[in-house]
Amino acid sequence: MRNAFTALRAVLCASAAAAVIAMAPAPAAAEKVLRATMHADLRVIDPIWTTQTIAGIHGMLVYDTLFGVDDNLEPQPQMVGDYSVSDDGMTYSFTLRDGLKFHDGSPVTTEDVIASLERWGAKDQPGKALFAQVEKLEKVDDKTFKMILKAPYGLVLDTLGKTGTNVPIIMRAEDAATNPNEQITSAIGSGPFKMLKDEWVPGSKAVYVKNEDYVPRDEPPSGFAGRKEVKIDRLELVWIPDPQTAMQALIAGEIDILEQPPIDFLPILEGTPEIKVMKTGAVDSHWGTLRLNHMHPPFDKPEMRQAMYHLINQEDFMRSTVGDPAYYRDCHSYITCGTPYSNDAKSDLIGDYDPKKALEKMKAAGYNGEPITVLAATDHHTITPATQVLLNAMREAGLNVDAQSLDWGSVVARRAKKEKPSEGGWNIFVTTSSGTSAANPVINTWLGASCESANVGWPCDEELDALRTEFAFARSNDERKDIARKVQERAAHVVPYISWGQWTQPMAYRADKVSGIVPVTGLTVFWNIDKKE
């Protein structure tokens, strides 16, 4: 009966997948159409307003960046043709390369670039760190501008080339004039794809077509750098919330790429001749975080936040979300494990899993059974099970849990609210980030501790932010490693977030139809992919 039920479910799921795909209008026979199901549904099209990964992927399709990191995580020119740095390290001069045009046909100018950088620099944590050292951005002409610094900041190119959200994408000056805390509603960039906004149906699909006016670079593709050549005519991001249905859609050929298949399904996918499973990027692709709201009780006290360390058994989280030990590892570093600056300083403070000790420490800090509001995503294949592991641990400890069940898009919207939890705010949510987004203390957005201007959760600690700035001015790798250890020690005390593990997420695709996938860590890209019809 069990096998019969499984077979029946597979048939029903395949039928459901076909029904989802059938909603799309039939393309012209000559078109190359690539269909992919991503880890989340696209609900927000402003990659500066939110750090949501799917919005960052959208941003890399539609917009372009001044620099992009290669396979070695080194920044390389992208929209920039030539650049130079003064001998004192105080002035950077950038000249845009030829052929840059927005999707509406207007040329990309330095006015667009300056306005875009200013909007991004007011929102993004590494961007804020950079702009704290910027004296001014100065237009020289329509293609050349200067960044004049107050001091020789050492991470200018690394920050301009960052690929963790928020990505410093370049948009039209009229769009960049929008307050960064308000969403833009247009999707007109200068990137290799154009969004067909009139075909965008949140909860169903997002559609992009090749930007015929895009001029790729000559260098071979390497990570987010080099040649961005679009070899397909149309890209459809088809949202299929049920993982089983998405897997069946891939097997049936209804979609071509499944960005993040659950690990439990890998044996089935690997056993299907037409499908290939590949790891993406040299750095682990994901790390999980438990984000605490520092503005409201109980987590406005560091002792309360530190007590939560005792509720995190990374093995439990990893078994629930990833499953196969070949793909995951324990990582208590605030810098991605496996990268040069990771370390485990103050691991004694982080402590072992012990729910009773967590409750004892919270009571000692003043907790008296008040409800703790947890935003519990219901439709994310890693965040949903991870949240359930957290909720079980909190209940085992005897905490008063107020679990608010929401789809992931609603979690993203609500987590931006600073109101009290009882008035529509929150205390805790679970999320994930890319491995490249935490490669050093400055790039790691979630480490920012600039109070109300910090990332959601709003950590507030002058010492931690000062150390991150100090890292940016370090003159040697040894000095940076020493500062990174100090950052780890301070962060372990402040608890901007708690890591629940690190893993590599493979991608599955139809090898009989798809070729040319560029392996990257973090934000999936679709340039250079070709498809047989």
C-alpha cells in the first residue's frame, strides 16, 4: 500500500507540475525557453530594499554591477572598462566601458552610477562601511567618475564587487532617487536579461527575455565576472512550492533546472539518466542563521541572546534541512568556515545544547514567561524545517512560544517592521545566506551593529562596528586574521545572530537539454546557459 501510495502521489505531482507549466502561454517554436524552479517565489523586485536571495538573483539578471568576483573571490571589472588608484590610495577613478544601455534604450551614465551607489550605500551594511570613508563621488564626464576617500580604505573593490545581498547593482538615476526604505516598482536595468513585468505573477512565475542590446565582456566567464552571454531567448522562473512536485516536474522535463532540490531527493535524481546533480562554487553555498530582534524584550539584553546558544544543536538542524553529512558541517564562526578569516574564538561562550540551561540563563536575566514571537515560514524547503527544529527546542526549554505561520514572502515583509511583537513585529526568525556573503567581517551584512540603521534585528554595538572598520584598513593578511578573531570574540558576546550550520546546496538540471551552467556560490546566474529544444 505504501508503494502504491508513493506511485499515486508521483503521478498526481507530475500532473500538478504539468498544470503549473500549462499556465504559461506557448512560446514561438523557434524560441529557446529555459524553465527553472528556484528556492523561493519572487515577490520583491527591488534588490536594494531587501536582502532576500531571490531578489538578489532577480537583480543579477536585470541589472549589472561595476565589478564582479571571479572563481577566486577576487573582484574584476564588469561595467567598468578602466580604473586607477592614486598612490596614496585616496582617489579611485573609474571609466565605464562602451556599449552600456538601459532596457529603455537610454545610455548608462555616471549620474546613474553615482545615484545608484548612494542609494545602495544608504541601505547595505558593507556599503555603509564604505561610504563612511567616502568624501565624495565626483562626476568627471558621462563615462568617468571618481571616488574620493577620507582615508585609504582597503576594501573598495571588494565591496563594489560583493555578491551577497544587497548587491550594488546600477539602476537608472530616476529609480535610484527612490528612498532605499521604499520599494521601486520598475525593473529597467542594463543587465543581460529584461524582465517582462506584465507576465510576472507572484505565486506563479517571473519571465525574462534576452537583452539584445547587451554587450558582453570578452573575458571567459568566471563566477560573477567575465562574459555574460545570453544563449536562450526566454527564461521562466516557475514557482512550484511543493518539493515533490518540483522534482517530478524536472524528471518529466516540464522544467529544466531545479535550483535547490532537497537532499532526500538526490538519490532519485542521481539515478535518473537525463538529470545531473552538481555542486555550485568552491565555497559552501549556504549558512543558516537564527536572527534575534535586539530592539524589544527579551532579546534586548545580551544575556538573553547568549542563552539561546544552548538551544542550537547544529547537527539537529543539518539533519532536518540537509540530511546527508557529505554536504554539511558544523560551523560556529561568524565568518564562513573554509575561508581565510574563519575562526572559533569564544567557543566556550557559545556553549553546548542544553535547553534547561537556556531557560535558567534567561530567567536569571529577567525572563518571566513572556511570549516570544517567532516568524515561522511555511513554504521554504530549508527555512521551514529549520524553524520547526528551533520551535521544538524552545518548547522543550519551557519558553512561551508564539509561532506565527507565514509564507516566506510575508516573513520578509514582516521582519522589516520595528514595532513591538504584540503590535505586528517579531522576536525571532530563521533565514539563510550565501557562503560568499560572509567571507570577511565587513562583507558579512548580518554582522553590522549600527543600531537602527543595521540590518533587520538592529544589533547595536560600537565596538563590533569599530572592529569591522579596523579590518577594512588592515595592511596585511596576518593583521586581518587577528582582527577577525577579535570580531568573532565580540560577536559571540553581542550575538547579532546564531549560526545553525553550513552546507553546500547542489543543483539539479536536465543534462540532456541544458549545458553551460556557470558554477557560482550564492546567487544563481543564467547567463552562458544553452538549451536544446
